[in-house]
Amino acid sequence: MAHLEQSFEARFSLQFTPTSFMLRIGRREVFVCRDFRQRNYHVSSLIDCSTGVQAGYLEILLCRKWLVILSKARG
């Protein structure tokens, strides 16, 4: 199993479980994990997009269960 260097900072406070993974495609990173955050707004039942915690990040919530984070790879 290859170790991938994580470029997300501690502010994301993501829980790493066996159901999370990260792909690096060229200069982009795609991180997929189960969503554990409590949302204070109405979330669409199919797909919900929002800006990430940091500049340059895009969060996509799929089926209120899976969180996909798109970002620019570092290094």
C-alpha cells in the first residue's frame, strides 16, 4: 500500500477511516470520505456544493453521506 502525502491542514479535522481515500490526478487532488459534520443548513438530498475551509478547495456532499474535496496538489 502506497503512502500518499496529505496536503490538508489540521483545520479540516477529517477522520481517517478505512472508507476514506485520496487520489492525485496531475496537479489536482480528490479526497473522498464519510461526512461526519453537523450541518446548520438544509442540505440537498442528492448533491450539495460549497467552498472549502481554505481558499482553493471545493466540497461536494453526495447523498448526505459522502464528502468529496477537490483541491490543488502541493509539491
